[in-house]
Amino acid sequence: MAIPKSRARERLLSDTNRGARILVQLINATTSLEEARATLGNSYDLSFTKAVEKATAGIFDRLQRAVPAIEWPLLAPLIFQINRQKKRRNAVILAHRYQAPPIFFGVADLTGDTLALARAAARDKRDIVVQCGVRFMAETTKLLNPQKTVLIPDSRAGCSLADSITPADVLAMRARYPGVPVIAHLSSPASVKAVSDVCCTPDNALAIVEAMAGDTVIMVPDEFLARNVARHTGKKIIAWAGGCEVHQSFTAEDIAELRAAHPGAKILAHPECAPAVVAAVDFTGSLSGMIDWVKTEKPPRVVLVTECSLADNLAAETPDTEFLHGCNTCPHMKQITLEKILWSLHTMSEEVVVAPDLIDPAAAAIRRMTELAASDD
């Protein structure tokens, strides 16, 4: 199945004076980068002053393993101004574990995985939420916090997994397999959640499958997660051929090469990797599962077969463990930058809107998951 491409990151505009086409970079889906930078430069002092250095010194101490000192004078002023502006706006910043360390440790108030962040936002008293993650995460936060203003710094931050399926695809599967319950990965658009029976996460997928009535279930959209769960249940799982581009590109040959390159290192993989990869590693678990394993087992050397920023962020919390390179970078997550976060707070953009007719059924699918199995992601 062909996976739809994410939205274009740049747009072409006509230059009528020269009769040519020029490339115009955007800071988000609507505003040019040049315009945004000019506005931010006129509105905020983005120089690395002694006051900024002092105010951000504690943050840099945590980031030294992930951020070169030469880059800090460029990052610190943005972090300083974001933290001031979020207080003025009475906003809370959420950061997924795949966000870069300067965001994760520098400006985030709440960190974690998709569901954990959405729940934490519901407990937070602030009315403005800035979601540092991809679109389906911001939608999930909005579903569980419909009364709050939810912003995403760049709505072009999509997801290959979420973009691999549509509500029409789910309805077609329902027609082909009448009466079979549909389990939608939390990494799905709100529109897909709304036509599903229940959601699941990598942590609780097996428990959700076991809780469904009957001997057959449909799991969408992650094929590898469905195949990995199928190894542990007697139920038949009908899978959709979608996947996370970060995880689906790893192979068993990659694991063999990592073992040869790093003898004795422990290798951990996400359950959205291929079954052959899962079979070849030392531990398989969700993001929180991998983090808990590293903190509990305290391996001297480890390779995390997932998105690179998980290792970067975890390294700051587990200084006695050496994290070896064996990861992939998610280009969608990296659409979110400090500059875009400051622009989002400055302009109150881009607001996440979920169609009113989707909110109740999509939120119901999430609530049913939490009733059947407890998990974060």
C-alpha cells in the first residue's frame, strides 16, 4: 500500500517582477520564514546576554551531552524568551519524547508520550496548550481537552503512520468483515478514531485485543504492531498495511550489524518494528517501556532502535549509560523547532481544530481504551 506523502514543507510563489518561480520557506503552514523572523527580531531580544546565560545555565548543564557548547548562544535566547512568553500567555508546553533535547529540557512543562501528555494537559489549569509533536498528538490533546486552546507550532508536522489510513478505509474494512471490532492505534487521525471501536497503544495493544469480544479483531493502521501482537494471542488479527517510517525501516540485518559493531551492548526495539527485528533484540517495549528498562537494568551500553531523540533525552537522565547510535530521525517531529514555538506563542498559531461531529466518537474510543487497559503509550 502506498503511504501518502506528508504535506509539502515549502511553497512556490510567483515573482511577477522577474517572471520566475522562487522558493519561499515557511515558518508554519501560512507565514513566510522571512516575515516571521523579522517580526520576532523586532519583538524579542535574541542576543546571548549575560542575563540570558545566567537564566539558562541550569538547562545547559542538563544538555551538555546532547548540545555542543558552540550552539548554545543561538539556542539559549530562544529558550529564555519562550519561557517568558509562555508565562505571559499562561500557556503550558507539552513535548513528546521524540522532541529534540533543547525543547524537551529547555521549554517543556510536561513531557511524555501521546496519551500521557493529553491526560496531563487535562489536569493542568492553564487554558492554552502548545503541543510540541505531530498533528495526531495535538488532535488527541484537543479531544481530551475540547475546552482549551491547543496550538501546534507547525501543522505540517504529520506522521507516516497516521497518514496511511482514512475513515473510508476503516469503513471499507468494516463492510468486508461485518461485526469484527476495530482497534485504532492512538497514532491515528481523529477521523479514524471516530469510526473505530477502541484505541490502543503499543503498551496495551495485547490487552485491548484480548478484551474484545469474538475471536477476530481488526487493527489499524500499524501492520508490524499487529503482527507482533498476533504472536502473543490466539485471536486472529486483520491488519492494515500502514507503518511508522522511523521503525519500519529497521531490519534484522541492521541488528546483526549493531551487535557486531558493539559487542556486549544491549539492543532495545519498539514493537512497531518488523517481527524479525523484535525477535533479534534483547528487549522490546514502548517508549516508556524502554525508558523503564534502561533505568531499572542500568546497562553500561545500549542501543535504542527507535527515534534518535529518545536516546538523547534519556542520556541526560541516565549518565551512567552510554547510548550508541542505531536510531532513525523522524523528519515530522523535527518540524517543531524553538523558533516555531516562540512564533506560535507570539501569534497564537496554529490552532488545532477538530470537527465537532468527531470529538465525541473519537474521545469515546480513547475512553474505552482507558477503561479496558491502563497505559501511557
